[in-house]
Amino acid sequence: MSIAATTTDRTAGESMVELHNVVKEFKVGGNTVRAVDDVSLDIRRGEIFAIIGYSGAGKSTLVRLINGLETVSEGTLTVDGFQISGQSESGLRKARTNIGMIFQQFNLMNSRTVAANVEFPLKIAGWDKAKRRARVQEMLEFVGLGDKAKNYPDQLSGGQKQRVGIARALATSPSLLLADESTSALDPETTSEVLELLKKVNEDLGITVVVITHEMDVVSTIADRVAVMEKGKVVEMGNVYDVFSNPQTAVAKRFVATTVKQAPTDHEAAELKQRHRGYLVNIEITEGNTGIGKVLSYLGNRGVQFNIVQGGLETLQGQSYGNLTLELLGEVTSVDAAIAELGTVTRVKEVR
Ligand SMILES: Nc1ncnc2c1ncn2[C@@H]1O[C@H](COP(=O)(O)OP(=O)(O)O)[C@@H](O)[C@H]1O
Ligand SMILES: [Mg+2]
């Protein structure tokens, strides 16, 4: 197929989106709202980058700055080497042809056919009719809707509507696709399908994808790197595994807790103590320090019996992380020795 974007020949690791100390303030009545507060980001060409945060964190504002729908109050912003901040309206219009966008509510024109929706940006860009037609069909086939060209959006499921949104967003071969809560209106199964399609967009077409979400599952399913936003600031950033196997901030910890059971709370600890007479410890499992089998073999080698009484494990980017609460049973000296040995390979916390 010839629909590959212009990005495939570019060097990996180069910047696609660069933000330096970007601030966005809104004046509301007599007050100033700082929606984006001193954000610096470097989104690389060819990656899938996620921005996660709760409602009001500033994610959508950040996206609107990236595609030039809002202007920065301070700082600089470039997309694909093109300066967005301080750009004229005509310059922005040109920049936007290189940026595709999909939305939570799909934003399709319901009075137009699926084909006409996908064709729309091509008309704006001045493509002639024959080229438009071929491109529309090519894009619909790419998203798996080759037979829906003559249907109307109302005749489609939510997942199919988002596929149309993706076909429309990519019609003019942008280098960058921005997806703002693009699966938030979909059920879990349809969400997986759309995320698979975004992966295909990234892998087959070489398009850089920025996924904005409040759902941890979305990040763990498709992203390479992630920025965690809170109150307008990026509070953590890095490889998805690194950030979520070892979250530093309360907000990142809350997201992790939505997918993997955390170390016992005080209430849970009290309850566990009542049910288990052994020594209770919680150990962290990360690929970096120790595999789970290795941890458990330490105990066996020390003649310590154990029960797993609580915990959770998840896999991210092919690596496991999580934590286990163990009840250790055996001679006090053996248990102490086992705990000391565990402490050399992972973080061990007494549960009390
Ligand atoms: N056009 C606007 N005028 C005033 N305040 C705004 C505007 N857009 C966003 N905000 C405020 O900026 C903050 C961040 O909003 P938003 O970027 O939509 O967050 P998110 O997408 O993470 O939910 C919120 O406090 C919101 O009320
Ligand atoms: Mg938003």
C-alpha cells in the first residue's frame, strides 16, 4: 500500500513534538486559571506517547496547544520541526494538515455518508475528485470499513464511528495523530479494537501517536512512554514500565492501584493479622530486582514455609510488576535470615 506517511524514512529518536516551559493561562472573570503549568516534553518520532491524568489536569488544553487551537501564554512548542507557538493563523492552518486528531465523541457529520466524512479534509486540502475517491476507499479499507462507505454514522457502532474518525484524521497523511480520550465512550472490548488499530497506525504507517487518557489500561495496552499530569504539571515521565512499576507520586500510585492490588492498607493489615499467625511481609516484585520465582526460592532455601495471602501482579511491556504479601512460617532465626536475604533483592516491608 502507498498510504505510508512521510515519517517512515526519518531517524528514530528524533523529536516530533517539543515543548519547552509551556504555560497556558485562561482569564475567567477576575481570576486566572493556569491550565498548563510549565510543561516541557519531548515526544519522539515514531513512538506512542501517553498523557494520563484525572479530569481537570490540563490534558485537553495541552493537546489544543499542540495543534494550535489555543496559543501558549509562555514557552515554545514545535511539531515536526515547525514552530507552533507564535505562529500566524495561516501558518497554523498549514501546520494542522500535518496533525490528525480524533475525539471522544467522534465528531462526525451525521448528515453525510461515511465516505463524505473521510473525504472532507481532502476537499479542504484541494485534492481532485478521482484522487479523493481512491484515497477514501484506501483509508476505509485500512480501518476495516471498506464496505461501509455509503452508510451514515448513525448506522454504525461506536467502535466503527471511531474507525471512521481515524480514517478521516489520517486521510491527508499527517505525521502526528492526537487522540483525546478516543476510547472513553467505548466499552472495554471495543476499546481494545480501537487501541489495536492505533497500534497498527503507528507500526504500519510510522505515525507518531499521542494518546490522552484518564485510564491506566489504555496506557498499559499501547504506550511506549507516558507523562502523568496533575494540576497542569507533568509530575512523572518515562517508559511505561519504569513509571508504573515504581510510581513516585500519589497520583501515579492511584493509577497503578486501578490495575494491580497494592500493599495492604492499615485496615487490611489488621484483618490479615487476625487470620494469619505467621510473620507478614509485603515484597515488591519488579523485573529489575528479582523474578518472583527467585524471591520464593530464597524462602525455601532458608527452610521457611510461606503462604501468599494477598497481592497483585501485572505485566507491562512484557515485564512483570506488583507486590505480594506473604505469611512466613518457621524458626524466628530462619525467618529473620530469609527477610534479610530478601531485602538484598527487593523492597520488603513488615505488615503490621
Ligand atoms: N477555555 C477555557 N477557559 C477557562 N478555563 C479553561 C478553559 N479550558 C480549560 N480550562 C480549565 O483548565 C483546566 C484544565 O482543563 P482540561 O485541559 O480540559 O483538563 P483535562 O482534559 O485534563 O480534563 C480546568 O480547570 C479547566 O476548567
Ligand atoms: Mg480532557
